[in-house]
Amino acid sequence: TIQTPYPRITYDEAMALYQSVLDKNPGQFNSYTNLGLLYFSKRETVPAIDALGKALSLNPNDYAARFNLARVYESQGKKELARKELQGVLMMTSGNSQNREIYEVAQRKLADLK
């Protein structure tokens, strides 16, 4: 189950809620990012890539979607694609103190993929 301010819900229930939001407002890139993360958490990599790709098509600067897409690619052994996404995260978060933590994690993951 997922911890939220609401009663505990399952991954499938959370995914249905995000899909409902997207059915009403398909421009919600954050909902695609979250949906992709939920799919990845269930080890459903193909729909995870699809959802994260949709998030990035709506907002190419969504570094959270890009970071999670790198994680999905890494889990599939697609190191080159993972590196490309991590390099994008580094470019987007470089020099921004608010994003320092994600920048450092992306740097470590990129170094591990070499």
C-alpha cells in the first residue's frame, strides 16, 4: 500500500485515480510522472516508460520524470539510454541549490553506469 494523507490505498487504486485525473485533464504532466513511478514500483516497465515519456512530452524539463525514466532503463539493462536521461537531469539541476540532492544522486548513478 501507499502512504498518503488519505486512507491507505493499493498501487492499483492509486493508478486508477491518476488515470481518472488524466482522463479529465491529459495535460497534467505530474500525474503521468507519478503514474510512471507507480508502474515502475510494480515492475511494469513498458507502461512506466510510456507514462514517463508522456510526462516529458508535456514538460521536457520535468527532471523527476527524466530521473525515473533513467531508473527504468537501468533496470532493463539499457545503460546508454539511462546515461542519456541522467545527463539530462544533471543539465537541468546544475547550479540550482534547491535541486542539489537530485543532482548528486544523478551524478552517482551516472558514475555507476560507466
